[in-house]
Amino acid sequence: MHGVAMVLLGYVSLVVQAALPILLPVADYTPNLLLPIAIFLGITPDISLVRGSAVAFALGYLYDAFCGSPMGLQTFVMVASFMVARGAGLRLFPQGPGFQILLAAIMAILSGGTILALRAIFERQPPFPTDNAASSAAMVLRFAVGTALISPLIFAVTRRVDAFARRGDSRSSEVL
């Protein structure tokens, strides 16, 4: 139930992410709403490595399918983001909004850079001007700012969905 709830939250987040630039003038700062979910899975100690990796994989696959990205690109980035958050042992750090914004900004910059690098390596014509590294870096920073600013809200929603799913899991185990 827990993994299904997180994937459904990811699907709803993708719908919101697609509608956001249409509803608000944030086209240059459109956040990646799935990245904070993958980070949350990585820093939550009660989520196993296998379950978190599987959910991050499903979220990335949804992102690839939903947005028309090259298949596997976002899947790799989501699983890698989960693994970095898990491997860094960030469960020991404070969990306040400031920390969430900082962590989301760092992870968004890393994931944005990874996506640009992978696309530059594997695509024939890169989706960005290769002679203008400053504009590519500015694009990654704008998306990182958007992701960082929305991350406390996404963390709060994810925490509630996580608590709801855990309640549902404990009720179903009591019935058995």
C-alpha cells in the first residue's frame, strides 16, 4: 500500500507540474515535483532500500513516460537521487524547511547537471546550445530554485501520504 500511495502521489504531482506553467507565469522556474519525493524516501529511515529504490524507479519511469523524456533518463536520475540521499546518511540532520530547501536545491542542481551531461553524451543534437555553458548553467539553476522553493510543501504532503499509507498498512496487518 505504501509504495502505491507514493506512486499515486507522484502521478498527481506530475499532473500539477504539467499544469503549473499554464496556470502561473513560472515557465523558467518550473519545479521538479518528483525530486523532493525521491529525497524524502531517501532520508526516511523506515523505508527499506529495496522499497525506496522501486518507488523511485516507478516515479522516474512515470516522469519519462509523462513528459516525453528519453526513456530511462529520469528513471536513472530519480533512483540516483534516492541513493545519494540514502547514502549521505541525511537522516541525522535537521528536518526543518530551511534544510529541505537547501537539500532540494543541491539535489536539483546535481540532477539537472546529470541530465544535461547524459543528454549531451547520448543525443545526437543536445537540447541546449553546447557553445553557451552559461545559459545551460542558468537554466539548471532556475529549475533548482523552483524545486527548492516548493520542496517544503512537497515534503509536507509526502509526509502526510506516508503517514496515511502506514496507517493503512498497520490496519491491514491487524486484520490478518
